[in-house]
Amino acid sequence: MPEPADGWAPVGIDELEPAALDAVRYRGNAHVTAGPGAGKTEFLAQRAAYLLMTGCCAPPQRILAISFKRDAADNLGKRVRTRVGPVLGRRFVSMTFDAFAKSLVDRFRLLLPPEHRPISGYEWIKAPNVSGKAVMEALRAGLPVSKQAGLDFEVRVLGPHRLRETNHDQGPHDEEIAAWWSSNDPVRTGQLTFFMINRLAELAQRSSPPLARAVRATFPYVFVDEFQDTTYAQFDLLESLFAGSNVVVTVVGDEKQRIMEWAGARPDAFATFASSFGPTAFTLRLNRRSAAGLVALQHAVALSLDRASPAVVASSATTISGDHSWIWRFGRRREEAETIATWISDDMNERGTAPGDYALLVRQKSEQAEAEISDAFAEAGLQVRNDSKDVVEGVPLQDLLASPITGVVLPLLRLMAGARDPDAWTTVSEHLAWLKDAEGAAERRQISESLGRHVDLWKHRIASRHPTEPLARALVDHAVRYAGGPAAFRNLHPAYRDLWLLDSTVDALRAHLGRCSVPPTWPAVFDRFAGRDAVSLLTIHKSKGLEYDTVILLGLDDNTWWSHHPGDREGASTLFVALSRAKQRMLFSHAHTRGSTEKVSDLYELLISAGVHERRRGDRE
């Protein structure tokens, strides 16, 4: 029986801040502003719990949650299942925007007009295999459009334009855009980018009112996370499907963290949502991640982006003494790398932290930074792990570590190697229960007993063999099979319905574990795989949603921030995202040989005015 709505209380946590609780219980469209550390995942999980447990979302209806990153979608789905259990959790569908659009195209492509109907076995590509420069120059000059167009063209020209139906009023460049679609039509080429897939999904539901009604009937509640990153095509799909209907849409995001305009994010997403959906606004004011000193610094940068930005309250304790932030100045990059590596090593010894508690952020070119610093870090006894680097083509290490397959296979391998790990046991047993649709205590007990027998058998086999790359790759294959095989992950996780992604992730899992099979023991191999013994290196864009005890921003200079200019809003937002990843310390590093600081002088002035002071090599706290 559903719980009474007025008697419902947050599940699995002590409490929610008042604004969050009000937004959880709100029955209409809502725009929730949630800054860094506000607990967006928990808020959405609690809203899902409220809707499912009270019967507001009644069987067989489901909740659709849309995220922009696969790991965010998977984490939210897992959090909801933790809060409401596997039975109600099955009615919470968490996927990325691209996966949602692709599911519509794959299932309902026959509803598309013939001239835009892709073949059933179309190929997904990152970008058209052509250059957009000539097209954009032609558009600016009023010349006919070339048959060639690329990613720039998709983002800057195609982005705001819906696919037109016949007899529709023409807008600016519509003839040129129609020519582009004609020359790149999936009917002929059999190739689609995710931009094209989003546009085709929007056209499919617009071409078939019954499809739109079916989607609305299935999903009376929709969540959209990181709404500030919404592209024109994604917003149009959301608006066409749900605006003006009875579907309740909750969007969560933070205008100050809008750093994806280069990838097509529309700058007016929240304003347009307000116009189309008429939401009620809520603002979350707690920061559960960063210590008070860092929250004050974040607020100073927030005010530079929005003078009306509300004050935020830090709820995390400060665990360090001395400065929470400073600017490090160096002459040479080698000097920079040596000083930072030594400082991290000393800080770990003093505070008892681990390498994985530290992150090095760069704006771009993480592989170049890796080459510059790895030797100095190795001399200090530290390993650098480039999370932005592909393990196999198209699968960065960060995505692999956060993937659902890794989230089950690695805990299973730890158990098989003899680890006594309650969290790993819970993760694997919950996956098996979810896979086998086990609801009762007897069924779950059988799963637990079967897992115990399997673990006992394999820990003796593995303990007698030293780690090798071939054995590691074979163990991955065995663990994937035991966890249900690729078909199980495809059924449980919508993103894996893209067979390329599924196969590539398994390939990356084999490859990475094989490369990590250097230490003499299997527990050490698994720790190496997870990066527990390494300092993370990644781009600022890849760091969104992550957090570390200490964050060091490498290369705050004109060369690295080449597109920045004083007053550039996106540059300030990028800086805000970087410093909001830190829980205890945020450090900014500049090496003179990397570049000057004229273009980024406004960012330095902002930091210094907020109380961040400069240090030279040799300065002590």
C-alpha cells in the first residue's frame, strides 16, 4: 500500500534542507537551482522515493530521469534503488539524453518521414567525416552550401534549427540546412551523430501524436539533471514531448556551471524552460562538499557571474590547518612538477591521506600535462593516472571506472580473490537479485548462498596463481558471464543498448586490468585498477560531478586558457567548476615557461580579491 503523502519522510538520510523538502513534495513543474555540493543526486533520489512510495507515480507508470553523463545516470539509478528497494526501483528509468533520444529513434524510426528514416542498422559516428569550415564561410558569404559539414557546423549552424516538415515556414539558412541534411541524410549514408539522433527523435514524436501520447502516459514525471548543459536539440525534444501536457518536469542545475556552450549548450536554457513550462523555482543553499573557507571562495567567484547569487552555507567540517587555497608561482614547468609532487607526498605523510585524494586539473591537453609531470611524480614515489585518456578508442579511463559493468565486475573479482569486503558483497548480490527479479527473502538467500559457493571455489584457484595479463583478461570474461553476460547489462542499463558502447567497455575492462597485472598480489592489482594508488589527472570538463580532498589547477595561464579574455563568462564559470571540486584545499599553479598571465589577469584579480595569496617556491605555510 502507498504511504500517505503527508506522512512521508526522507529515506535513508536524517533530513533534507527545507527548500529541498519543499521541492521533493511539489506537484508541478520545478526549476531547482543546486550549486556545487548541494546533493543533487540525493535530492532527485528522494523526489523519486516520494513519488513512488506515496503512489503519486502509480503502477505501471514510471519516472524518467535524464542525465548528461553515463556515470551520473547510473549513479542516480543505483541511489534510487538503495532508497526504495528493487521492486519500486524498477519503475525508475535513468539514462542519458542521447540514450533516450536513441531509444526513440530505434523503436519508432518507421514513424519518421521517408526522407529522414534511417536504416535499422545505422552506424553511430562522433561527427560527420567532413569539415564544417567551408560551409560556415559559405553561409556567411551567402554562397550555396557545400556538401561537406562537420561538428562546428552542427553546433553553430544546425544547432538551433528543428527538422522542418513540408509546407513549414522557412527561417534563416533553412534552405542551406535542408541541403546539408540532404547530402548527409541517414537514409543514404547510414550514419548518424548524436545531434542528428536528437533531431530525428524530436521529428518522430512531432510526426506521430500517438507516439508523444504514449511517452507521456508512460512517464508522468520527468527529471533532468545538469540542465544548464542542455543543447538546442535536446531542449526541443523535451519541449515537444512534455510542454503543455500533464507531465511534471523537474530540472536541476546551476547557471554558474554552464561551461558547455562550445559543445552546443544553449545559453538561455533556464529562461526558455521558464517560458515554456512555467515552473516554480527552488534554491538549495547547503554545500555538503567543501569546507567553509572554500565555500567563501566559491561564493566570491559566483558573485562575479551573478551579483544576485545567494549565500551558501557550508555543512562540511574543516580538517586542515593553515590556508585552504593559494596561488603557486614557478619559473619552469619542471620546478612546478617537482614542488607539487613533493608537497603532495609530504601532505599525505602528515595527514594520512592517499594518492586518490588528490586531483590535478587542466583545461585541455591532459596527455601533454601527463608527459610533463610524470617523471617528477615518479621520483617522489607517486603515480599519475590520466583519467581523460582512452583505454581503448572511445572509452576514457574515467568512463570505464564509472561504468556499470566495472561497478559489478571489479567487486566480484575482489570477492573471488578472497577479499572480505561487505560493500563488494552487497553490490554483487544486489546486481544478481536485480537480474533474477528476486523480491522475496528466500530467493535472496538462495542468491547469497550461490554467490558464497562461487567465491569459495574461485578464491582457492586464484590464490594459487600469480597475476598475469592473460589470466586477468580471462577473469574479466568469467566475471562478466557470471554477472549475466552482456545481455544482462544491456537489459539493465539503457546506454548499453548501443552495442558499440557495450563491446568497447568490455574490451577496455579487459585491457586495463591486463595492464594493471604487475603487482605480485591480486588485491594490489585491483587497487591499481581502481586508481587508489595514483593521483588523478583530468580536464576540468571531465571533473564535473567529482570531488577530491585537494585539487590543484595546473596551468592558469594565457597559453592553456588561450580562448579566454577579460570578462569572459565561460572562463569564469570554468574556474568556478574547477574550484568547486575541492573539499579541503584548492591550489592554483602557474609556470612562467608555460605562458604569461595577461589574458587571464581578471581571473587572478578575482582570486586575489577573494583572499587567495601567492607563494613562490620555498614558501612555507
